[in-house]
Amino acid sequence: MPIDLSKVTREELMTIHNEVLRNIALQTKEDLAKNINAAGHDSHGSNHSNNKIVDLPGQISEILRR
């Protein structure tokens, strides 16, 4: 259904424009939150966070001493 904007001022158009953008942003934020919650645990990311810097030469020396 077309909307007649012929008598709308520039300020009114900007208000409508900004409200539409605000509504899109809110909906996107809600959708992202739902998708993040639905995704659950990310084991790949968790594995990276569990990686530790290790002293590899020290560990090899320790094994060779046994």
C-alpha cells in the first residue's frame, strides 16, 4: 500500500527514517542474541582459549632424562 508523502516536511521524513533505522537495529540485536544463545557452546573457540604457552624444549629435556 503506497504512502502519500507529498505533504511531509523534511524533518518529518528524517524522524520516520530514524525510527525505521532504530526499529531495524533493535530487531537485529534481538535476532543476534537469539542466534548466539541457540548456537550454544563453541568447542573450537574453547579449545583455542585452553591453549597454553609451553616450554617445549624443557618438556623434551624432561622426557629424555627419564
